Amino acid sequence: MKISLVHLIRIIRHGWKNIWLHKLRSLLTVLGIVFGVASVIAMLAIGEGASYEARKMIESLGSNNIIIRSVKLPSDAKTQQVSFLGVYGLTDRDLRKLETIPSVIRIVPAWEMEEDVWYYDKNISARVVGTLPEYRDVMNLSIKTGRYFDEIELQNSEPVAIIGSTVRTSLFPVEDPIGKTIKIRSNYFKIIGIAGEKVFAGASESFMAEDMNIAVYIPLTTTKLFFGEYETKKGSGGIRLWERNWVQFHRFILQVSETDKILTTASLVSDILGQTHKKQDYQIVVPLELLRQAERTKRIFNIVLGSIAAISLIVGGIGIMNIMLAIVTERTREIGIRRAVGAKRRDIINQFLTEAVILSASGGVIGVLLGILIPKAVTKFAGMMTLITPWSILISFCISVAVGITFGLYPARKAAGLDPIQALRYE
Amino acid sequence: MRKDLEEELREQAHPNRLKEYPLQESEDLCQMNQNNNQIIRFEEITKVYHLGRIDIPVLNGVSCEIKKAEHVAIMGPSGSGKTTMLNIIGCLDKASSGRYFFENRDISSFDDDALSEVRSRKIGFIFQSYNLIPQLTVLENIEMPLFYQQVDEIKTREKAIELARMVGLEDRIRHRPAELSGGQQQRVAIARALMNDPVLILADEPTGNLDSVSGKEIMKLLCDLNERGTTLIVVTHDVNVAKYSRRILKMLDGRISNED
């Protein structure tokens, strides 16, 4: 005889009643499932959030780009700390050589420094970037209001600037910054545009990404004209020392024609720079490679997580099986009575299997709720980005139901296999 | 499960549904007419329990017939096999050998599901220790047999209330069995046994745990049912209980030793 939907609902209702009768015991039974499901969702959300952040950050570097940064070697810093003039980094010669690589569409150089940016009495320490108009395209920089500087302003070394969103909010909380003048060192720049906000919380330095929100972009020629090619930095250490370094370019951004050619181009770049640079005072960052690495890391992370979750769900399932076996023993007489009034073996299996599934599914529901709350709390208190994916909720809930079926089947079959006469006699 | 039985049972449950009655062999039909008012026939039923390597014979070839609407008492000392016989009659147990006809149908070879179906549709049980389910209310206990027939919930409830009224417990339907006296619990058990409109009620020491007043009430209820046409088989030690029945089967060492 097939079970109608109405009857199934009645079976579920009966099962729920029996579980509700022993609230504490049922709660303790499903705790394993609750924590298993909650940890799967929460950990996946945290992992997903972290990888999303990393991916965004890497993508903000441009996946078709190769980035070469000038790096000041630590040994130089020590020996030339006080009076010597340091020389490091990428030069005009490097630029000309790299331009000869056929797969490179264009190279955008940038000169950077950390400076205090002033607007009347308000100031913020920002990254001042002197670059070309193409910078905007290769870095996918959006302009919220105003415009980017153009070729003519570059040629004329105009004192114009585009500010990042964080600079805007701290210097111009209420005013419209377009047309206003900001001061860097002793030079004045007119604001012509505001860059759109790039969203990524908690910048991880490991990806060499720059926080584009705390930046001021000015034409490269203007930088050379106003600041020269010397960078002045506050030195490290207890005593404040100033160090001066001669750096022509801090950064090259190479745009490669095809994604497939990125890796070969990167090794070519490394060869070319290796010829002239005696020390490795540069660093080649391939965002695509970083992206792939991040994905590999995520995969490993997911496998580790999956195994932990599987173990905790199995433990939870064993907990349910254990209690179900105890319940079957406890209700042996009831099973006998039900068999006497006409319940088939299948009816008894249905009854106990339903109870096991109700247990594990309610554990799953509590676990899902907890699993949604935990990442929210993590985001709120630890400031980490979390991302709950619907499929993680769906899968973990389905697994909890599957655990109920798997671990409820044996006790249910045991119950159904009882001899009715002996079950009726059971004390 | 045997197809023909299932169909027949279904037909009885839903009389308005037209079903082709399976054709019987003519010999079979003759026998049917002959034994039309016979509900139970035992032919050389034996039962042997296997306890490890030892075989314990409990029934040693029991043959008997019980007619519809009869009231039979089975008596005998402990270990004489009367409860085993009742269990076999009630399809809770299967005979080791011999043939058992229930309503002219040989059900000795029925499988577990088919026997459950017979219990569900045809038989009501009453036990010495009431055997109510403690976590369910009186009403839910009474309703239980129809639960497994997947009968509509509202109809089930109406019938259960009606039966509770019949046994005089309509004001106790929300109580749990533990809140009732022994006599009341046994009346709940009787109501439960009547839920599926059984043709046969089997009572195993129904008054064994009751005082004499409650015992008399219970027996009166059972006798009333019997008078309305339900076959009643009572297993008892008690001569006073056996007195109610018109026929007494006395058992000794797994055989019917005497019949009054």
C-alpha cells in the first residue's frame, strides 16, 4: 500500500510529538548535527569571503597585467641609512627595453610617494601617484565625478589631481571637491575628478595590492617637475632619520595582449631586467598567477573543511543512531502493540525512520540558523568579510537529512524486525 | 502479500468499489458454502519453539473449529499452550505445521505483511496488562488501529469518540492511560479493539489485573459485543470468567484435552 501525502504528514506529526515529549534529550541528540552543519556553513562563508576579497583585489590589479615594482633592498637601507643617497628601482632604460616585447601592448609607468595631503586644516596621509592618462584604463579605475587628466595636461605638466574616495570623504566631508585646491608639500593641485570607490575590506598586503581609495593621481610630468626623482622617507628605527633615494619609476604596469601569453611575457621581463639590474631591486607580480594560486588554496581549504564537516556529521549521525537504538529498546512494548493492531513492518520502519529524520533535519535547521549567525558575528566583530552561498546552506541541510536516513535506518529496521509476541511481553 | 486477500479486504473496506471477485474452484466453493458460518479451523496445528539446540514443543497437533459469533473460553494450566494458540489465531505467530483457515482461507502460508493486514482488518486484541501506549491520550490510543489503514482523520476521530462513549469514557478522552484506573484502561483497550470493526476479538486474561467489580463490568461489555455478533475468544484461568462463555476448550500439554 502506498503512503498518501496526508498519511505522511500524520506520520511526521506523530514523530514530532514523540520528539517534543523529550525536548532536552532530543536537543542533546542533535547537537552534533547542529554544530556540524553550522560549522560547514560558517567556515565556508568565511573561506568564501576571504577568497572573494582576494579575487577582487587581484582583479583590481588587472588580470591581463603584469606589475613590476621597484623594491628597496633591506641591506641598502642599513648601510645607506644616514647620508648616502640610495639608488634603486626601475629606470627609463628598463622602460625602453620592455617596450620592445611584442606581446606587451603598452607600459604605464608610475612614480609614487607617501605624502600628507592638505585642504586648509584637514589632512590625510595618501599615496601620491604620478602617471599617464592610460593608467585609468589598465587599472580599471572608475571616475565617479569629474574627469581624469588628459594628454595635454600631461604634456603641460598641469597641477591637476584626481582623488580617491577615502581622500574625498576625509578632506571634503560636505563640500564638492571639484575645482578645490589641495596642498602636497608646498605645491597646490586643482581637483578635477574623484575616483569611484573600490570595495575591499581589510587590505591584505600579501597581494601587493594598493588601496586605491587613499590615492591622489597626478600627471607624471607634473610629479617630475614638482618633486623631482628623489623620494624622501622617514626612516625606520628609534631615532627619526630621513633617507633620500633616487628612484625613477616605482611601478610599471604592463598590459599583455592575450591571457595565454602572460606567463611567457613575465619570464621574458624577468630576463630583460636581470641583464641590467645587478641586485634584484624589483619584483614581478602576475595577478593571474596570484588568482590561480588563490583558487588552489581555496580548493585545499574546501577539502580540509569538507573532511572536518564530514567527520562531525558522522559523529552527529552516530549520536542519533545511539539514541534511536535506545528509543527502540525503550518502546519495544509500543512496537508490539502497534504490530498487534495491524502495523506492518514497513509502518514501523516509517515511524522510526521519520523520527530519526525529524531529529536530524531539525538539527540541520538549527545548524543553518547558527551557521548564518556566526559569519554575521564574525563580520561584525572581527571585520572579516564573509559570504554565505545559498548552495552551502542547501547542501549542508540535505546532508543532515541524509545523515538521519543513513543512521536511522538500522534502528528502524531493528524495531521492525522485533517479534511482536516478544515485544508485547517486554518489560 | 497474497493478492486475492488484499483485494478482498480492500473490497470490504470500500464496499461501493466494484471489484471482480477472484474465481474459485468449484470444490472450494462447495466447501465455502458448507462452512459458511465457520470463522476458524485448525487442522493439526503444531508449534515448536527453538531455544538454542533444544526444541520445545508447545502445541502438539491441535484441531478445532470455531463458528462465527461464538463465545469460546480457552482454559488450562500454565504452559499448556493456550496463549500460543491465541497468538496463532490472532496471526501474531505462525504455526510450525498444520493448516489454519481463517474465514475459509488457508492463511498458514501468509507472509508477515499479509498477516498484519488480517490483524488490521479483522481482529481486535485485548490483553491482561491493557497494553496502552503511555505517551498517547486515551483518544489517540483508541484511534491507533485505523491509523494503519490510512483512514481519514476526521472519520477516525468521530468513531473513536463514539467508542469512548460506548465504554463510558467520553469525559476521559484527553487523559493519559496512567491517569486512569485499571478497569478504565481495559475499557480503553476494548474501545481500541473495536476500532476496526473486527469479526474476531481475542482477549488474553482480560480480567487478570482487575478487581472483581471491574472484571464483571469488562466481561459484561465483552458479552454484549458477542451478542451483537462478534466472535469472542477468551483465554483465562478464572472459572468465573469462563462461565460467561457457552463453550470451553480445556488445554493440557499442547492439546485440547476436553471440550464442554
